[in-house]
Amino acid sequence: KHMLRINRLMEMPRGSGLLVGVGGSGKQSLTRLASFISRAMCFQITLTKQYNTNALMDDIRILYKNAGHKRQPTTFIFTESEIKDEVFLETINSILSTGEVP
């Protein structure tokens, strides 16, 4: 039931969703499964100690090349643990609302 809702979001043009729930409830697993069903590539940043805003912008650049230039369906998974700086949230918000990177 929930996986179908997530899949419906992914099939929409410029579809996006915010999944909220208790940790360990399967949000990420269902998203990855729905992404596989939609034949979309999963993209998730990998945090390191040196990960900063410039590294996030580099990852977003790669994401935009795959999703925009190569026209490859892409699912961007961004979890709570990957928020290292408040600027990360502002950047993701700008991407979701306007499609542009500040």
C-alpha cells in the first residue's frame, strides 16, 4: 500500500515526497524498491568527515547531469543523518521548489 503511493510519486513528472516515520520502519527500503520498479537510479550522498557545502554541490552537479542531461530517471534519497549543515536543507528546499541550485 505505502510502496504504491511512493511509486505514484516517482512516476509523476518532477514528483517529490517527504517520508516521515519512526526510524527502522522501512521508508528507505520502500523508496529503493519503488525506484527499482520505476527503473530509476537511486542517488544518495556519502558523508565523510570533510563533507561540506562544496562537496554537496559537486554531488548535486552529478545528480543533475544524470537526471537532466542524460535524461535518466533518478531518485534522490536524503536522510536526516545526512544533514551536516543547515545550508544543506536550504539547498534541497530550493531544488524542490524551483528546480534551481542557489
